[in-house]
Amino acid sequence: MSPSRLDPAQIPEVLEALQVKSALNGFDPTVVGTIPLRIHTTQSDLDVVCEVDNSEEFERMLHHHTETIRDSTSNGGSCSEAQAW
């Protein structure tokens, strides 16, 4: 789905498909930017801000999460659900 056609109501589904919701669970994630404001274009991305008290812990979690996604796609896994967004 093109970002320009993404309905803000679909944001939770997108975050779930990318496993972002579970990864950021302890960091009070909030979606911000053009999509929730309904002023997005095809060049827009999905912006998520978090509350971080321990930047080292947050950085480790991000690294682990991105490596997990990278490994699952490079070992024959599929991110087709996430890529559809």
C-alpha cells in the first residue's frame, strides 16, 4: 500500500506487521508526523517517538530488533506483510 493511501487507522496494523509495537512496548511509543495528520505524500514515512530514560538500553533493543528482521528476511523469511505497507 502506498503511504499516500495509508489511512491513519491502519497505523496499528502496520506497526504490528513490522513488530515495532512489541519492540517499543517499554518506551511509550507515539506515532507522529504527516500520516496521523493526514497530510502525507508518497514520500512520507511513519515516524515514531519514544520516551527513553536509558539510551544504551534503547540502542541495544533497536539493534537487536533490526538484526532480527534482517536475519528473518535474509534466511528465506518474508516481510511481505510489512512491505505491502
